[in-house]
Amino acid sequence: MIIGMYLLLEEGCVEVSRENKFLSTLTPGKVLGELAILYNCKRTATIKAATDCKLWAIERQCFQTIMMRTGLIRQAEYTDFLKSVPIFKDLPEDTLIKISDVLEETFYANGDYIIRQGARGDTFFIISKGTVKVTMKMPNSNEEKFIRTLGKGDFFGEKALQGDDLRTANIIVDDPDGVSALVIDRETFNQLISNLDEIKSKYKDEVADRRRLDAEFENVELSDLRTLTTLGVGGFGRVELVQIHGRPSKSYALKQMKKAQIVETRQQQHIMSEKEIMGEANSDFIVKLYKTFKDERYLYMLMESCLGGELWTVLRDKTHFDDATTRFYTACVVEAFDYLHSRNIIYRDLKPENLLLDNQGYVKLVDFGFAKKLQTGRKTWTFCGTPEYVAPEVILNKGHDISADYWSLGVLMFELLTGAPPFSGTDPMKTYNIILKGIDAIDFPRNITRNAMALIKKLCRDNPAERLGYQKGGISDIRKHKWFDGFNWEGLVTRTLVPPILPKVESVTDTSNFDKYPSDDDGPPPADTSGWDASF
């Protein structure tokens, strides 16, 4: 079957087999290669025509382009509508985009009363299709006087967003085809509107600190590094524990990636983005990148070593964490996200495997291969992430932003408290279908407290704009949630708070907290001298 193609069978039947073993027969109406529409994946089965067949096909690139274009057109149209409304016209572009994301399109039939005079209301409407008539009931009379007609782009009910509104007129659908209106209620509106001072980052520039770090490693060469052992194995290569010649008191992690494999999987842009984002980051909750190197076969990233091991390994050994332990690790991630999101950087790969414990037991984010710097108020359409952690808007190709990280934070909380993520199927497609059914369809085990469940559900709202962390109060809303009552945030930031688990690290070369990996016997990978990595 063609790679990267989604197929719908209209006529005929096909046989499905795996490793020459017959599995099933598919008949008209069935779809083939549904994962291929989302991302580049290997085919898990062979499809063979058993009769003459007629198929409808769409390539992944074409599908994603259509979804992206329609999403951008809709967003532009909705924000243009909003700019024509007096109470919205002075709001910043990114706030207007957030409001446009939560506008719900509602249909009304001909003759329907959208608003009745005298009723209390908290809803604002913009007409996107069709016409309505405005009428008023005259004092001391049952007669309704016609006032005017409103059409596409016209709005009504805006006072309801600013306070309790007693409707002053009737709005009645006056179109044989009915009316479509974009609707937002006062509560949703108030949660999204921030003044500009609140939006400003609390972080000061840390350029001087970063420059000091860069200067410390300026003269280090690849030949100065001595490899000790393997810390991990990933998609593009290995992570080795190394020491720098003449610096025996410290050790570092060296991530080495096969250039040919990066090109083969078309991940060049992700790798360059990872280098740029990590090279500028300077947070105690993010693994530091000190220097990069390259040769004909590999790219190398010299990073801070966190010898406490992966949080995933600790979770696996303990099966699950209690409330207090989960709270500490979740708080570390909140601090990392605050740092990234204040710089418009989306992380997109949260999971226990990407959280490393340093020698003191604090957690740091690692692996920024899916991280991306976004333009203010803009979205991205690349499908990426671990299936169990992917937000619904990513699956549906609607475009996503930092709100997808808050979804994954809720998933992480659930996994730390129970030992398994809430959304999990036997294959990625089943997992995605479970995700699309929503968090409310998930049974929460009894050991998850009421407050923890409330926070998870607020983070895993289907609508990205409704997630805690993305609204008026920003990420502070997560810190203020009841589940975090009494938590010492200041102690976390100043690193005076004692972590729940203290890893045993005997020396700078102690790798006992990591799993053992066999040596790489594949031989050297092919060379790549095409030059795409010139700025690495």
C-alpha cells in the first residue's frame, strides 16, 4: 500500500495479511491507512485486492494542507468579525485569536427567537450567515415594532459580556435558510480577557548568565571528551556519559544523533529547533545544553548530566506515586512550562521518560526535538508527540499551541498517580479514539483525590481555550488550584524544598540509576555532507 496515503474503499474487497498470514477481508465503506494521514508511520499490514476495487485516496501532505488552510481562513474570518465590534477593537491580536477559538457556531431556524426582549442574558452573538430582524415591544401595547435587519458580520448582545444584561429588543431569524451565529458567553469571555500588564513575562532576560555558560565551554573540542558508558538509546542514536579532559570533578551527557537517519525521517528542522531552543534556555527545570559538535556522520549535543535517572524508571519501580510526590514533580514541570510558555515555546513531548532527576532529586525537562517557538497568537499543525499524551486538537489537525502542553500535564498527573496514562489502547489509532471520547469517559481510581481529579479534568478539557493555564490568569491558575494548597512554590524555585525521593548518586560517574544498554554493534552510519546542518 502507498506510504502516506489514506484510502477509502468504495467498491470491491481487499484482503489484509501480516507476514503472509491472512487476517481479514475488508468491504466497501472501510478505510485503510488511517494513521498515515496523521504522521509518517510504517505499514503494519499488507493489503491486497481480492477483486477489482475502486478507492478514494488522499495524501497526508494534501490533507494537512487543507486542514491548515481552512483553520487559518476560519481564524482570520472570526478575528475580522471581532475587530469590527467596539468592545474588541483595542484588544491585542493574540487575545482576539483566543476568543475566535472559543466562538461556537450555532444554527437557528427561520422564525426562531434568538433573543427575547426583557429576558436576562449573558451571551453575545455575531451573525456568520443569514439575516435576522430586530423588533421592539412598544410600551402599553402588544404590538412589535420592526427596527432593522441585521446580516453577516453584524452583532448583538455585546452588553451582556460586560455585566448582567436585560435584553432590550427581540432578535428573530428572518431567513428561509436559517441563521448561523458565532456565540460566546460572559464567563468564557471573562476568563480569556487579560490586561496587557498581566500578559508580560515575569522573567527578566538571563542573557548574561547564558553568555557565562557559553564562555566556559567555548574552547572544548569533541576530541576532549572521554566516553564512560551509555545512559540511553533513542530514535537517532545514543546518549553517553562523558568527561572533559582536565575536568575530573564533573561529568556530562553527550547526545549523538545519526545525520543520515535524521534526513531519512525528515527531522532536520526539529533538530535545528531543538539546538536553538536548548541553546538559549537557562532554567533550573530544563536540562542545559553547553555546546554542539558535528562531523560527517553525527551531530552531538553536550548537555548537563542528571544522574538521578529517568522519572519513568522510578515510577516503574514504585508502580505509582502518592499525592505529595506527584505534586512535587508536577510543580517542577509547571515551572519549566512557565519558563518556556513565557517565551512562546511549546514543548509537545511531555512524558515520564523525558523528565530526569538531578543529583538532588529535582526534575528537569529533556529532549526538545518537538519543541517549537511560535509567533504570538499563532498555531502550528505538525503532528507529533507520544500517542497517549497527544491532545485532541493535534489528532483532529485543528492546529495547536501551548494549550496542548496543559493537556499533557493532566495526562502526566494521572500517570504518576496511577502508574498508567488515562488514554491507552492496543495501537495508536485506538488510543486516539479513546482520547477523542474525552477525560469524562475515563474511570478515575479511588486513590486519586477529589482535588487531584478536579485539576486533571480542568487541564484535559476538550476545548483548548478552556484548559486551566491558558485562561486569564495564565499558568498562575494552576499554582492557585486547591490541589496545590500549602505547596511551597518559593522553596521549589530556590531549591530549599526537600524532594520526596533522594536518588543515590555516589560520584560524578555513578550510572546505577540508569538501565544498562548493550554496545552499538551496527557499525558507523553513512556519512552526510549535504550541508543542511551548517549552523548546528
